[in-house]
Amino acid sequence: MSSELLDALDALEKQKGISREVLIEAIEAALVTAYKRNFNQAQNVRVDLNLSTGTMLVYSRKDVVEEVEDERLQISLEEAKAINPAYEIGDVVEEEVTPRNFGRIAAQTAKQVVTQRVREAERGLVFEEFVDRADDIVNGIVERMDARNLYVGLGKVEAVLPQTEQMPNESYQPHDRIKVYITKVERTTRGPQVFVSRTHPGLLRRLFETEVPEIYDGIVEIKSIAREAGDRSKISVHAHNEEIDPVGSCVGAKGARVQTIVNELSGEKIDIVEWSEEPVVFVANALSPSKVLDVQVNEEDKSTTVIVPDYQLSLAIGKRGQNARLAAKLTGWKIDIKSESDARELGIYPNPNANTELLQSSDDSDDFDFYEEKE
């Protein structure tokens, strides 16, 4: 082994981040393969690399036995004691069998094996780097696309953005810089495979954690998210300190914080509402920007009947039922919306058991609808 190879090992360790021990192991395995292939040998052998002298020696390994059945793999006790009287049954006798022209042949044959082992080691490092980043947000560059997928460069690896995870209101071009959410990382025969998303609710969560220090520090908590990517989302937040306004913290001064997130999501509308352990309040908040007159709760089937002013009915339901649908996902409660006049005809409004104080406190909250739709 020449000094040039030693220098190459040092360079690979620095540039690729692969330890010298891994590379030495790859080279030794390659030399064993080269020896058996080129010299038609089937015996057990090992290769000893001396890094200080740059030499490489091949040793055959034979088990000491009473009766030899395979001369390539075994040696009798008598022959072993002739070499060294200390040998006993079960020991291993090593003998140098380095061919004269082994260095040239080994270099030629081992090159491909070493390259493969180095590639595998690199893939292992990349996998270890990204497997811990699942459920995280990363910056990437659009590299190419085909009929089904978009491929995003994340530095050492190319991530897959499936068509189903692409936002319907976005178009992508090569060299575009985008933020993506890592959904899963798999180890494959071709190396680590990273899958990312632009539609996952986790992307919205991570964006808020990035833009809102109170969320990052744990002062404000995101309780739930309901998202129809590219169109509209709802997010409920709660402050562990009563003096902190959770909605205002997410909105920021003049809407600056949420505006940054809206821009990143190409104009996706975002409703920020305050979470409450009281389903009456939480459901009323979740239907923002609609005003709510009454929320009647059925604990058994976890459903609610919501009464809204007649002129607010279309706003409460939303286009194609979107506002009500997102509110149901956000709260985990079934929501049946009725207008005030219909509720009066059915005799369910006004409700003498209604908790008007809770609803009044809900009306006074600072629930925020960014880019509020006018129905």
C-alpha cells in the first residue's frame, strides 16, 4: 500500500466524513476478495495492512484438528506443532501466502469493491443524518420533476415530493427554493430515501414554531391544526401564562408573523383561534370569523348544534362547507349549524340551559382570521 493511498484515506476521511477504520475495513475485505478471485484460492485468509510501513501481507488461516478433512482449511496437530510446539487442537495457524505480484492485481480488483464500500458508508452517514430529522422542516432546491414526483435537493440527498403532497395552488420550476416537511426516511438498496411534503399539517406547525418565539419557547402551545393545503387552515393555540395573548403572539405586530407564513404557503388563508377546554367556547371560536349565538353540546356522541344569526349562516358554513368542515377537524366535535330562524321554528332556541357567559367571553376573544372571506 503506497503513501498515495494513505493520503487518499486521509482525504476521504476529511471530505466525506468517513472514519479511517471504515475505509481500512473496506480495503481489507476487497483484498481478500481479490486474492481468492485471482489466485483461485478457497482457504480462509486475512489481509494485514501496516499503516506505518505501507505494506500489505496475506495470511492463510487453518484450524488445528486431529484428522484433516480439507487441507485448504485445516492442519493436523502434528504439522502445527512442527511450526510451533505451543499449538493445540482448536487453535488457528497463520502462514504468510502473499503472492509476488499481489499488489498490482489487488489494486486493480479492489478498486470497485472499495468504491462500493465507501459509497455504502456515505449512504449510512446520510441516513443517520436525516432519520432523526423526520417531522422537521428543511430548505431545499427543486432539481427536477417527472410525471408523478418532484425532486428536491437537500444537500447530500435528493428528496421526493410526491404529487399528492404538492400544493394545488403552486407551480414549481427547477432551481426554486422551497421549504418542505420531512414525512419519513427509508433505507433502500440505492441509499436513503427521503420523502417530503408541502401539504402536511406539520409544515404549518413548524412554520409557526419558526416565526413565533413564544411557541418555540413553549410559552404558547399549538393544540390542534386543521388544514386544506393551498386554500385554508385553522390553528388553535393556548397560552400557559394568563398574561400572554396566544392569538396575538401568533399574529404579530400588524400581522407580520402570520403574514410571513401566509407568503411561504402562497397565500393560504389561516384562521388562528384560542383553544378552550370548554367545548362550547372552543367550537364557537373554531367557527371564526362567524359569530355564534349558542352551542348545544351532546357529550354522548360528541356532537354539537351551533346557532348563528341568519345573515351569518353562509359565513359559518363557508364555501362548499369548508369553514364548518375545518372547525370540526380542529375541535374533534361534529358540528351541525342552524340559522337563528330555523332554530326558533324547531324550538331549540333560545335555549334556557345555554351558558351565555361562556359565549360572551368567546365573543370578546381575539380570534384572528387572516385574509377573512366575505361571504
